[in-house]
Amino acid sequence: MTGGPAVLASRCFAPAVRERLAALFALDENTTEDPLPRGELLRRAAGKAGIMVTPVDRVDAELLDAAGPGLRVVATLSVGLDHIDLAAARERGVTVGYTPDVLTHATAEMAIALMLSLLRRVTEGDRRIRRGRPWALTPNFMLGRGAAGLVFGCVGFGRIGRAAAGIAGALGMEVVHTSRRATGEPGECTFGELLARADVVSLHCPLTPDTRHLIDAAALRAMRPDAVLVNTSRGAVVDEAALVAALRDGVIGGAALDVFEDEPRVHPGLRDLENVVMAPHLGSATLTTRTAMGMLCVDALEDVLLRGREPGNAVPGG
């Protein structure tokens, strides 16, 4: 560790981010790709002025108290905040910085990539070839659906949802959307109307008590039988057990998932289904995006610890 305020980096971040952290702070860094065990995270947080975390690190009263009264800022490499107890941070005067905007396009792009892979059966075809199963170019072989003319239903019309809807529109899809607050924009409808109309239901809402298991058995039954579900938000927005049952029973046509309810565990039923496309939480996983996210986190640490000011990417009201 070098000079400056003591900072814990809970993961091995992008090279440019690590270099900047080491230049500015007395850095205690997890140099592996694995998350720190909870006990080690608590131990290494002690005495730190700042902590930089990811969504797999639970930032609660226990961690904040383990760090001690000298902790002034927590920066998270995410736009989602369901892993952080914001009330506990406020009570202790700890600023929370996050990374809005910079991951918008990458995550929206991932949603569309998953959707297209599912609709055109790309991943299914890849599995068929890798397994050595026979195939031939015949008129009716592995027919999928093109995006043009389908209805793209966007649940959560914030930055990422709007970006995904924009790409969907460019593909010739009709866009409908719903969110917590009415926008008055074209295509706005109720959640129930969206489920009934959409060929693609794409989730872009944060995980909150209100959205946990938003997509449950009833919601799945309300969807069209040929509709597909795309989730790049948070895994627990979907009841995975209900989803597996719906997919097996033909209640909906398929699912494309980048996030899971109990990551990194995946419901075993999902792995057995051909009408499912899965990715290991790759929404923001480009070097450019992850570096930009990391730099925003360092900005928050630097603003609070070295400049004595509120960071521009502080959580509103946090």
C-alpha cells in the first residue's frame, strides 16, 4: 500500500482502474477474480476510509460498522443498488457512489443480442452442432422469428430500457413500455396490457420490494403463449421456479437470461430446456464499459476523500 487515505478494493478491477487507485490511495486490493469471503471482507474493511465494491458484495450495517467510524464513502461498480443498505449508510454519514449512464448502451445491446439469439435460435443451433447432431439445409429446419413486426415490451423505461427500445425500434419492432411513473410518451401502457400484447417482454427495472418476483406464475400466464422473456435487470425480478414450469408447460415460448435469482447458482431446470438462452451476467462486460464504470467509482472516492466534496455520481438522497 502507498500513501493517501486507506481504501479497500473488493475485486480485481480493470488495469487502468487499479493503477489509478494505487496512485491515489493506500490500497488494500483483492487481486483475484473471486469475491472475498464474508469474514475476510469484514476484516479487511476495518479502518478503511473508502471501499469499492461490486453487486456481489453485501454492504449492510455489519460491513459499515466493521469498517468503523472513519469510513466516508462506498463506491459500487453498478447502477443497481439492491446490495446496499442505503438507510444504514445515511445513518452513518457514508456517501454512496454508483455508475449510472456509462453501462447503458452495453446492457441494452446485451438485451437485444439475447433476444435475437432466442428468436433466431442461434444458441440452440450452436448446441446442436457442438453435440454432433445431424442437420441439413431444408425448407422447414429450425425456423425462428425475425424481429421486424414484433411487439417489444419494455418493463422499466429508464436509461437502459429506453436504449434497448431504441435498438428494437431500429429493427422494425413496435415498442410498448411501462414504468413506475407515467411518462406520457407514445407506446406507454399498463403492465397488464404490456404482458398481453408483447411478443418480447424485456425487463429493465431495478430490484425493489415491489419488483421482486414481478414476473411470477400469474404474470407468465398473462403473456402470449409464443412470447419470450428477456431479463438483463436483476435475477430476482423473475420467480425462476415459476419460469421453469412455464417454459416446460408451453405457457410462454422461451426466455433469454443474463441474470439469475441466486447467482452464480442457476435453477437446474433452466439448463435442460432448449428454448432458453443464458449468459453469465455479461450486460456491462466490455473492457471499455467496465473501465469507465471503475473510473466513476474512483471519481467518487477521490471527490470525498481527497477533494472533500459530494461526488457527481453520488446516489440521490443517499
